Amino acid sequence: MARYRRRRPKTARQVLEGLGVPVDEITEAEASGTAELLAIDHLVLPERGRYTVADLAKKVDADPEVLRVLWRSLGFVEPLEHEPAFTKSDVRVLETMASLADAQVIDPALSLQIARVLGQSMSQIATAVVDAVEMQSNAATEVDRDDADSVALRAGELLPFLSQVVDYSFKRHLRAAARRRVDLVMDAESGGQVVGFVDLVRFTELSLELDDADLAAVVGHFDLLVHGLVVEQGGRVVKMIGDAAMFTVADPVDGAELALAVQAAVAEDPILNGVRIGMTYGPILTRDGDLYGPVVNLANRLVGIGRSGAINVSQDLRDALAGDRRFSLRSLGTRSLRHIGEERVYRLRPGSQWSPAA
């Protein structure tokens, strides 16, 4: 993989001239204040639009309305009826998607579902890149902003490097997702999976005490800590939900070890004030990478019980860990949980034979 080297800052005009854009077009864009937008267009999508929706439908041999729905599902603004907004690359990609549906490689309804997930993910990645570049630009106060390249241009220059990273990352995640799906089939026969939530304590107070940058730093630190421990234990962080993280692990013992590892790491952390953890075990429904079902809902309710450092588990998870002396499971009795009802809750702590290296 090619190594990315930081280039000397360029203005929008310099970028456009380097890309061979006519001088009169550059001058017109500068006069209207759109030079930066023109530059990012030429950097990221150098092809010019030449096809309307009707033209695209003929070339792809598909219903125009189907293409409109697919385009919206990808998260893009639908062009006007007679606007030549589509490029040759759009034709190739949409033609491939249409052929996959025709060949029954993928169901048309599922293709829209995949398009929505893909569009949301790519939008988040693009926004994160631009935000990161902007933060770096704001921090570099010693650089003259009149001479420095813009946020959009710097993000555009990263495109070749990021495209390789995204492609490589997707392949890795695709393999991991396929393996997890095999594990789910096996787990369905053995009882299910562990689902857990890790919740930062005092987050509301922190949001009032810290400015946006410091608060973002705390959340980012929390994300890195939890993600590292979950992956180390063979699990997956399903999603971050503000001040909480949702994770899943196949094996109950791995889930218990993970929870205790997170508890110990946070207790020694100088930045985080503490966490609570709620975990359950049982069959789950997966869709678009997310998890659903009563097991997930119960874990979400358990995370709010007790003081900082508490690890609350359900009856099913307690039964799966019973007899293992590495873990101590004390009954908290029956609790009435919102929208769920009466549930027995247990507090997980290190047992007599617990070792962090176990």
C-alpha cells in the first residue's frame, strides 16, 4: 500500500490549474466564491454529468423509478427530471447492481437495504474525514490560513489513500461478518450470544462541565478503550450510542471476562469517571449489522442498575456461568424493568479463582 506523504498546502486555483481546468472557468468560480467547490468536484469526481434519469434508465435497462429509489437509498439527492447529473461511472455501477438483481444473485428488495446501509456508512466516513481535517487545520494556528489549503481540498487529496483503506477495511469486515454469521448459526443451537451495554456514568454532568472538544475527547477515549478490549476478547462493538457502547460476544465466559476487564481498566483510567455494564445471553435477531430482540432490550435495561462499576447480568447468563469459580454472581433479587416486567438480576464480580490473565 502506497505511503501517504503530506504535500505543501495549495490554493483552490493551484489545484484547478494542476487538474487542467480552463482558466476562464477558474476565474468565474473565484468570482462567484465557488472555486473550492469546483476543486473538490474535480478532485473527487472528475467526470462530468451527461445523462438524465431517463438516459440512465435506457442504458441500464431499468425502470426510472427503481433507479430513483436506489439513488435515494444510497443517500444522494435526486436530480431534476432533465438534469444531466449521471456519469459513465454511475452507469457502470448501477448496471452492475441491476444485473445482480436480474441474475437473482441478490433480491431487489435486499439491494435497497444494502444501499441504505452503504450510503449511511459512507456518509459517516466522509463526514468524519472532513471533521478530522478541520480539527487539524484549526489546531495549526501557526499556519497562515490565506496560504493554507482548505478543509475540503485536503480531504480530497486524501482520496487515493482513503479509497485503499476503505476497500481493505471492507474486505476484512466482510470476512469477519461472514464468520460471525456462521457463529450465530452454531450459537442458535447452543443457546445464543452474549449482548452487553457499557454506559459512562456522570455523562450528563460532564456534558455541562466540559466544552465540545473536551467532551468529544472523553467519548473518543471511552470508544477506544471499550473497542480495544471487546476485539481482544473476540467480540464486536455493534455501535456507539452517545455515552454508551453496545457489544456482542459469542461465549458467556468470554463475555464475563470482558466485562471484568472493562471494569478494571476504567477503574484505573484517569479520564473516565466510571461505567456500568448490563449483559444478557440468548437468541438475537441481526439486521443491517444491528441486534434486536428481547435479549437486547433486557441488556439495555440492566445497564442502569447500581453504582459506578456495577456489572448486572440476567438469569440466563448467570445460569451459563454457574459453577465457574472465576466468577461470583450475587442475586439482587427481582427487579421491575420498564417495558419488560419482573426479572431476576445478578451482580457479577471476580470469583475466588479469578485472574485477569485467565
